Amino acid sequence: MSETQQTVLITGATDGLGRATAILLAGEGYRVFAAGRSAEKRAALERLARERKLPLTPIEMDVNDDGSVERAVAEVESAAGAIDVLVNNAGIVYVAVMEEIRLEDLRRQFETNFFAIVRVTQRVLPRMRARGRGRIINMSSVAGKMALPVMGPYAATKHAVEGMSDALRFEVYPFGIDVILIEPGYIRTNIENVSTELSSAYVTAAEKSPYARIYANFLKTWRELTKDVKTTPEDCARVILGAIRDTPPKARYPVTRRAKIMTVMRRILSDKRMDRNIIRSFHLERGAK
């Protein structure tokens, strides 16, 4: 797709991967609407856009609220016409074992990571379909390919995003619309701090949990695996830019070296072999103290 006069709406765009993508695309000439809930972060992004003279407009949107999504999309359409590219980026992470996560937290995990994508996509699709063109880019994760211990709630939502996106890709193909999955591995962003806050009750109670060893081993291994990560939000933004420009686009774009390795491993190794690798990596052997 040519970037000439292209209008892009990005959710969760005032921080992390969404913010980096908004700034990059605006710098490349796209007209970008960066949606987010935080007034403070929207104001900071607006100041940056003015300083750099970028075609970037922050807008208020709570992806979990029908009325907020309707108002935000209507604002974009009023200002710029039809949306050419939708980037569904908003998301949260709960860290908890499946036996212990409260159902209200699990519902919130799904509401933000899955149902919000459906909500925004359903609002944008009719006009894309009527015009016979458009791209929908859904932010998935390597967790949508495989799940790790204590990451079950998050992985479940990303598996749902993968399945929904695959079906949607076929459904809208006859109308000239492409659906693309971005599958990052670990990239250090503020979502880690938000996750720590959301998961604090589970982590605090972990010492008294029958899963105490699982939590401890996961955190130790996770710190080791992520300490030398060099991929930045800007690197991911460049992958998203490529997904917008590729003609035709690929169905999936893994991001980070580890994500690419894990994707290949998931494809070629049996479940038994993958299980052995994860059990060994996170020290989950039966009977171990």
C-alpha cells in the first residue's frame, strides 16, 4: 500500500510499541491518529508531534468501552475520512497460574486483549469493505504460538487473537482487505511495569501458594532470558511499517530473534519435545524442591 494520503488508527498508542509505531509512521508521511486513555500521555505525544511537525493526532479512546470507541472512530473519520490502516495494539498482561487467577481478572485480560480488538475492528470494517481496501494489523505475540507457566491468561488471549485473525483474514479477503498478525517476543516497554502492578496480588501471595516454586523458577528464568534483550519498540515499529507497505503482506511477522526461533521450534518439534524443553528451562521437574 502506498503511504500517500493513508490514514492510520493505532490503539494503545500513547506508550510502548504503539507510541513508537505512531511516531515512525507519522515521520514516514502517514496521517496517524494515536488512541489512548491517559490524558497526560496524549498531551506529551501531542507536544512531540508539534515540535517535530508530524501529522500525528492523539485521541481519547478506551478500547473496552463501546461509546468511547464509537466517538474516537467518528472523530477520525470526520477529520480524515476513511481509515486505511487499523493497528490493534492495546493490551495488558496478568502473571498468574491458572488455578489462582480470579475470574474477574481473567475477564479483564480477555476484554482488553481480545474483545477490544473485535470491538474496534467491527467499527472500522464496514467502511473499509465498502471502499474495497484496507489493512487490519493485530498485535499478537510469540505467546500466541506457545504458552509458558504463569503466562496462561495472557497466552490464552493471544491464541484467541491468532485464531480470530486467521478466520477474519479469509472473510475479508474478497473485499480487498488484508489482516496481518505481528508476533513479538519480549521487548522492554512500560507494559512490564503495568503488568507488575496488575499481578502484584498474585506475586505477593506466591510464597504461600502451592505454586511457590513455579513462580520463583519462572521469575528467575525470565530475568535471565530477558536481561540481554536488545530489540527496541522502534525495531517493532519498523516491522509494522513493512507489513503496511508489503504487497501482498505476509499473514504473520515475528519480531525479535527469540520469537523467530520459538516459531520455528513450535512448527518442527513435537509437543513432547517442546514440553521437555520448557520443563527443563523453568526447572519444573516433578518432585523437585
